[in-house]
Amino acid sequence: MGYSRQTRRNRALSSVSTLLLCFLLCISEPSNAQSSPVFACDITGNPSLAGFGFCNTELKAEDRVTDLVGRLTLEEKIGFLGSRANGVSRLGIPPYNWWSEALHGVSDVGHGTNFSGQVPGATSFPQVILTAASFNVSLFEAIGKVVSTEARAMYNVGLAGLTFWSPNVNIFRDPRWGRGQETPGEDPTLTSKYAVAYVKGLQDTEGEDPNRLKVAACCKHYTAYDVDNWQNVQRYTFDAVVNQQDMDDTFQPPFKSCVVDGNVASVMCSYNKVNGKPTCADPDLLSGVIRGQWKLNGYIVSDCDSVDVMYTSQHYTKTPEEAVAKSLLAGLDLNCDHFTGQHAMEAVKAGLVNETAIDKAISNNFATLLRLGFFDGDPKNKPYGDLGPKDVCTVENQELAREAARQGIVLLKNSAASLPLSSSAIKTLAVIGPNANATTTMIGNYHGIPCKYTTPLQGLAETISSRYEPGCSNVACAEADLDSAMALAASSDAVVLVMGENLSIEQESLDRVDLFLPGKQQELLTQVAKVAKGPVVLVIMSGGGFDITFAKNDDKITSILWVGYPGEAGGLAIADVIFGRHNPSGQLPMTWYPQSYVEKVPMTNMNMRPDESTGYPGRTYRFYAGETVYAFGDGISYTQFTHRLIKAPGLVSLRLDQSHPCRSSECQSVDSIGPHCENAVKGRSDFEVHLNVRNAGDREGSHTVFLFTTPPAIHRSPIKHLLGFEKVRLGKNEEAVVRFKVDVCQDLSVVDEIGKRKIALGQHLLHVGSLKHTLNIRV
């Protein structure tokens, strides 16, 4: 999501014009926020609406949609192609703003949601990258359910819409990307599992009619979108050159999972071009894949002003009308903002698009609103109709925000078991750093107004007497107050330095230029550590990783914690981990590279796999074999866990048809579809891996068990690939059995050079930590 150049130009209007525009909007386009909300088809308030078929809840959904579309004039239909949908008063339909956001809590970034005296704030969970570090699928869904409850509660009092353009399921491909914080990380399996769980939590159809939605989620930004603003390369004009292997192997899987497994109600196409075509005007990507192959039950929406961008910035079309026509014919249903609404009538008159295409688009939009109960009148006495302000910022919701942050925090270094700190042994604590007393920094981007904030300083001070020096006035830290910080550290029993970044360094429209701690932070950290007389704990608040090799190797810096952007309760969660009330179990969802990596890898190179001829090293743990500062999955605990293999096959035989060519000649791989995929492993295409996991330490803790595979080195396959993960909680000396179900044709297949899935024949290596098991697949 974001604003195009046109929107920024609009924001630069003179103050007089701006005031006039605001006045016109106020009288002609009411906000969703109102003291007495108006609901479509409110027959109680307007009995004459009972005669409209689209208001009749007894009819089939498709019949209701057909009835509504048939009652609209062409001009009225065009009013439903933009995110600020015009109401039709003669049909009892109020205006509706489609744009609401719920990335990690109900947000007021979109125009469809507002906070007021009735609901002054909503629960602000950790930014997605930290939640993903928990590797806890049930947590992903639980957060989604709380967010959708608060969203519905706000809708019922006229403060929010029902369509939320979240989550962001792009792959965190490059460590400099400013929006990596919004994503679940670099791995397609983790991102897919997060996407499905969060979507299910938001839409919350369990126990209800699957065709009814609590709120409508939206997976974005489709597709191969992960360059915002790097060395003057802008997302609005960037052409992502992506080979088919990387497209099907890396960029598409999370979106496919959203639609196929999560039954998401919407997909958002991105600003960028892919292989020369704007994604919002590519019929193969929209009609062909999303709606054709994946069978989307919902609507496709553009990123804000994307249709405008393809005309004004990309010069993909010669006229605005052509841009509108190409996007509609490609399969776009809804344009975020007003461009399509402004030019669709002229596009019809010019014969570039016909009314049937418009009917098709708005039918998809109306069908989604029907699933949400938008046309069912006042939501009282209906599903979710009893929700209201009392259900927002509850004690339970805020405790879940604290728990989510605790589960995501990653302990990267802990020399001589210096953490957890003992509140009885440590009498004075120095809290230093530009993020030590942070509030808004903790919630990252796409945030709303939190219920409240607890800063790291406040959280730590609740446990032990703490003294504070910022050391730097801000994260950019052009000058460091070394003397004050060093004096405080030298007179304290322990030091916690809270460093890192904020949205002035990384966010939408702002990619990073390097992987160093900003400004003078490294100098501040090093000098404070030199004079400290006790443990020194480095806490890094950020979305992306850093080259902190200096801190990793500095014996005076005893512990390192990465806390992402931990949300409204971040200070409490950080203190819980530092003082041992919570045993850390988070693990990195992305690789932390050395600075040398980004010095030789342009963000604009979309290739995932290495290229020996040019020295290009490849990307993410799946394809990059070079030096790392910390690796994907790194994270330690205050206890120790061991693994023991109980069950796994050593051989899988694929039973090919007599006519299959690989029965008579040597093959490296076979297709991952066909009769042999139903006949593998004694009549089944799956098997199980059973592992014994034991807590061998002296305290309770949670542990994520990762099952990776290293396939045979054919088709430029990954070095290793995450098949699955399970999180278990074990007491001291407790053990449990973790079971993974592995589908031979799906999980052990790789994508070949032309985008087809193949089962590699030969030796596959399954591994969990240091435990390795060889599996041979043959025909």
C-alpha cells in the first residue's frame, strides 16, 4: 500500500484548495465514522427496502448480486469500482470506504477506519516480522481473531469498514527492504503458514457458514514486490525481472496458500511491473492465476493509485482510459482511490471496455460484501452484532500482545549465561540508548493508536531500580553523549542498551542503504561496554537485520536480543525475558548478512539462485551459502533441547505406469503429478517423521522443531528447504514426540527451470538441528 506521485502532488495543493477539498469531501462523501451508523438494507428503519431482492437474505447470494447489479445505472456501477464507493440513497445503500488496514492490529492508516472517544485505540500487536519469529501457527491465528473482533466492534459503531487490506505476504528477499518488517520473513513455507493462519483468524469462519466472513482479509502485494526506494529506483517504475523458476518457487507460494488454503477474500496487485507488465494489468497473473488456477472467491484490488501509476509513471498506456480498460479486462475488480472512477465512463464511450466487464468487477465486490453481511441491515442480533467498544483493548487482548512479543523475541548471544538477570543480585540497572524509552517506534508501520504504551525503560523499571541515559538523541545519532552514558554504566551493576532503528530509517518508500547500526550507535555501544562493571545486554529494535559482527565478537557485550518492533507491550515483554520470567524461544525468520553482502548485491537483481559466472551469491538461506552474521532459524534459550529420531523411512519407491519413459531410461526427476503420486509409499503419497524432543536443561521452555530437507543437486535446487515446524513447550527433563507428515510429491519436490514441479530422484537429506537422516527416492 502507499501513495503514488499523483497523491503526493494532491497533498501539495495550496492551503485554500485543501480547505475547499476537505469541505467538499465532508458534505459529499461521509466517513465510515458517524455517531449513528447507517447500514445497507436496514428494513427496520426503511420498510420499503424489503422489496429489493438484494436485501432478501433468503435468496441465494448470486441472485442477490444479480438483482443489485440490475438495478444500477452505468454511472452508479462505476461508483463501485473505486475504494471510496458512492452510496445509492434510492436503494438504501450508504457510501462505503473499502480501505482499512489490520497488519498487526486495527489501523487508521486507511480512510475506512477512525478512532474516536468511543474507541480511542485498539490493541497493537508486534510488527509481523517479530510475531513470525515465534514460529507459532496457533499464535498467528489467535492474533487474527482478536484483531477481527476489535475491527467488527468498531464497524458496529460506525468507526471501521469490513474489508481489511492485510496481511503482507511478500518474501523478505533483501535485507535492505524498508517493508521487510511487515512480512513474515524470507522463507516461503513460514510465510505461507503465517498467511493462512492470520487470514483464518481475521475471517474467522470456523463454526459459521464458510461463505460468511467476520472481516475480509487481503493478501498483498501480488507479486515479486520488494523494492520501494533504493538508489532512486522507485517501486512505481521498477520492472521486476523474474524467471519462472523463482516465480513459482519463491514469490508465488504464499499467495497461492492465501487463496487455496486460506480462502482469502481478496488479493492486492502491486505497483511494480513483472517482466515488463504492470501486475494490475496482467491478465495471466490476475484472471489466469488468481481467479483461474487458484479459484479466488472474492475480489482483486489494486494498490493505491496503481492504475494511475501505470499511465502517469510507467507510461504503459497512452491515455488514462486505456489504463482503466486494461486493468478491468485483466481481472481487476476494485481500484484503490479514484482514478478508475474518473475515467471508466470515457473508456466505455471509447469502446475500450464494455459494461459487461464492469458488471463482472462490481459483482465480485458485491459478493464479498454479501459474505460480510453488509446488505443484511443493522448487525444487531446477527453474528458479531453484539460486539462493541467493550470488546476493544480488553485485558485479555493486551495480555496476548505481551505474550506475542515474548514469544517472538530472539536471544542471539548469552555469554556465560549472563541472562537472565537476577533481580536480587542486580541492585542498579543502567538503561541506555535511543530506543530505550521508545513508544511509537515499538509499533512499526501500518499501526493504529495503541491501547497504551509500556516502553523498555518502564518495563525494566517495574522490576528493578533503573537509571536512564539516551546516549543519542535519536536513532540517526549524529553525536553520542558518551560521557553521560559511560558514567552511568560504570556506576551500575548491569547495563541494558536499547538500540536499532525506527521508521526514519526503514519503512514504506524507504529502503536502507547499509546494514550498520545507524549513526554513532556502534561507538556508543562499544564505549559503554568497555567501562561497564557487570553484564551488558544489547537489545536491538528493528525490522531488518544488522552486521553486528563487532558486538557478536566483543566479550564485554555479554548478551544480544533482537526484539523487532514489539508492539504496545514491548517494554513488558523485554523485561520478562531479561529477568527470566519468560524463557526466550524466538528464532530468526530472516538471514542477517555481513555488510560485504549488500556491497556487491544490488536490490534490483531479483534472482534467488547464485550465478558463479558473475559472482552473484544468491539470496536467503535457501540459496546463499556465504558468510552470515546470524542465520535463518538462529535463536537460543535459557535451557537446552535434544532431538532423537524415532521414525522415518529410508526408501520411497514411486510406482510408475508401465508406459512411463523413466521405467526404461535413466531420469533425474519425475513430474510431481500423475498416478505415481497416488501410489507412493504403499499406496499413499505421504509418510511421517517422528522425533523425540527433550528439555535437557534446568528450566521450562518452548522450542521450535524445524524439519529441513536438502534435495539432490538437480534443477538448481535449494541448499536446504523448510518442510515444516512445530512449537512445543516442555518442563524440566520433560520430553515429547513431534510428528511431521511429509507429502512426497508436494514437500519433496522442487521447481525446475521452467516452473514445473519435479520429484528429484536419489538421496534427500532430512535434518533437524544436527540430526540428519538420509532418504532415497527411486522409481
